[in-house]
Amino acid sequence: MASVSISADPQAVLDFVKKLASDDTFRADLEKDPGKILSQSGIVISPMPANIKLPPKNIFADAIKNASATGVSPQVSPHWAFLAFFAFM
């Protein structure tokens, strides 16, 4: 079973998820070298997957929008986004 450790602050986590929802270059870099990009973002996964395939951008955009609409702030509880993200790995 993989473990996830996040040292990034909540705003950095939200910014990371927003990039997953909008930034094609960032997404390509993450798929190409997940260990490097995740560690630069303050995320450590053990064991680190060699490859990942991201879901479409709209999945992340919808997660942010739905969390905001229900009053759940990603800035208050950032781990929700990573749980959803890593479920697709």
C-alpha cells in the first residue's frame, strides 16, 4: 500500500490541483517524471510510481468547483484533492 506525505501548504496544494485542471505542460511533465514534479510540489509517495496517467483536466476542475459549491474548501482540507488524484494512478 502506498503512503502519501504532503509538506506543501494548503494554498500550494490548491495551486497544484489548479495546474492539473489547466496546464498541459505541467501535466505532461508530471506524467513524464512524477517523482521529480511531485517532490518539487512537496508531495512524497512511497513507493513512487514509475508512470502515471492523469484523468482529463475537467475532472480536477469539477472537483475544485464541487468542493467550493458544497462549502468544502480545498484550502482548509487539501488532502481531498490528492486522494482523488492518486485514485487514478
